[in-house]
Amino acid sequence: MNASKLFVAGMAFSMSAGAFAAGAHGGGHGASSGEPGKASEVARTITVEMYDNYYEPEEISVKPGETVRFVVENKGNLVHEFNVGTPDMHEAHQEEMMMMVEHGVIQGGKLNHDMMNMDMGNGHSMKHDDPNSVLLEPGQSKEVVWKFSDKGNIEFACNVPGHYQAGMYGEVNFE
């Protein structure tokens, strides 16, 4: 087992069981934080850089109904996630992300893409293909287009085990 995998596993197991107490969700991880946006309705683009356990910027401001294109870049040494959702949604998603580590999908600084297609039962896989989220290896960049339908308690976060607890989340403020 390499050092980065040991680090991620150690962080995951050092957290309290309470962090994983929420059950799995139904549907996408963004059900109450907005909806997938249409590229033709993008009002602006925000670049988000992910480093090992923090984001730049650490918070963003949006208007209710605004559609934003996020260009997300992983500048860290580990796999990181950018996920738009409510704190409760992130808590529930962390259980699934822990399964991705336990099954060898997330391996410190890389993803096992073959394992992402693994059947988890009940029609679920580990593809991590929700429209409000991207999971990136170091050096990768992807986009998320998201419409912030209503004001709410919304944040962006990395739910790789231990990362949220280490402070890798940011606030979405409504203007």
C-alpha cells in the first residue's frame, strides 16, 4: 500500500462514526441545492482550484436563479471532489465516498476507473456521475454547470473521506 493510500485510509478511519451516520440518498446529490444548468444560460464562469484540503476561492456569491459554469482544477496531490449541495447531502454522500475508498476506487492520488463501473446493488454503481459533482485526479480539470434555483444552506465540498472534516468545503452565499 503506498503512502498516499495509507494517508487517505488513516484519515477515513480516524474520523468518528457519526460523520457517516446519514443514509444513502436517492437521486442526484444536488436535489435540494439547485439543478443542472444549461450552458446557454450561463451568466458567468468561476474557476475553482482544489488543493490538498482547501479550495480557492473558499466561498462564492450567487444570485437565486443564476446559472454558473464552474471550471474545477485539481492542483493537489490527492484525488479531490467538487460537489455542490447542502450540508446534509454532503454528510450522506460521505458514506458512498468511503465505499469508494474501501473498494479501491479512490487510491490516494489516482482513481481506478474500471472499479467505478462496479455494481453496488440496487442499481447503483461507483461512477460518480452526478451533474453537481466532479471527482478529479491531480492535474485534471472538468466543468460543472449548475443553476442555483432558490436560496438555501448550500456549500461546495470534497467528500473524499477525511477531506470535509479537514476543512475542504466552501460557502455559497446568496446576494
